[in-house]
Amino acid sequence: MLSDTRSGTVLAADGELIYPQEHLDALSMLASDTLDVVSVHAIHAILHTPHATRLFVRVPHLGTVALTCIVNPGSDITELLPGLLQFAGTLEIGGIAA
């Protein structure tokens, strides 16, 4: 999911599970809050719960845009996180605003 963490607006979402808009909006705010709690300068944050692991990645060159990925709680994030960081670096405004 891509979201604007300042406004809580979901810019794009994709996945095997379809979530209601209210859930996506709450997830966007969770991304903002989690990244800010870690540090206002944090590039990524990881939130583990018994039911899922959430990875939040800022996209600094797009201002307040963040990428959120939800995986199973036992997933190996040491392989996933570098890919998310690399993907975030390739995002462009034109690619989001289509």
C-alpha cells in the first residue's frame, strides 16, 4: 500500500486480501505514527504483532509518501526489507498519480 502519511490518504493498494477503505485509512495513520515514534527521520519501521508483521518504508524523495507491506508473523523480513527499500527508491509521482 502507498499512502500519504500527512493526510492519511491511501494512494494505491494491492494484495491477495481486499480490505475496506476504513481499514486502509487506519493502516495509513498507523504507518505515520509508527515511523514518527521511531524517529521523524526514520526510513523504515517494523511492527510485529501475533497476527502479522507490518513493514513501513518512507519514500523520502516523494515527501510524505510511505509504502506499507503486511506479511505473516513468521516471515523472514531480512530478505523482504531490502527489496522494499529498493522499490521505494524507484517510485515516481507519475507512477502513483496514474
